[in-house]
Amino acid sequence: MLRGPLIATLVLAAAVAAFWIAGSVGAAHKLAPLEPLGGKPGNYAITLDFAPERFHQQTLQDLGRVVEVKGATVYMKDVEPAALKAIARRYWVDSVARWNG
């Protein structure tokens, strides 16, 4: 009787865990060239897989200061290291690079 809901719950839990692990691994690959990040805010060029829409810009604005958008790249200032890790975990972020803005 409880077998169906139990299997569905396990499948859902496995999918959530896979999504979380994929985000962590992806963030590590995106941030590897920037190590060490240090403890102070920095300026970064965040390249998305596509031209950012309003949702993406607002999400990034919540994590730092968006200065400019050119094509698929969003230029940000004063991004904390923890916020940069949160940005890199997003599946729609292609790459992260330092920016001398």
C-alpha cells in the first residue's frame, strides 16, 4: 500500500540530490580558474548561455551590483565570494571571469 508513494519519494529525492550535486560540480569547474577567491568583494564578468532576460538580471542584482550587460555577459561589481559561488551554481551561467571594471 505504501510502496508506490515510497518509490515516488525516493525517485524525487534522488533527482533533487543529482541536481544539487551537478550544481556544486559545475560551480567548482567555473570557479577553478579564479582560485583563490579571497575574502573580499570583487568585480566579475558573468557569461550566460544566452542573452540575459529581466529575471536573470534581477537575480544577479540580488547578489551583487550589475553595472552593464553586453550580449550574454553581465558585468558585476562588489560581488562577495559566497555570492559568486551561488551565481556559479546556476545552470544558466556559462562562465565566470575576473573583470577590471
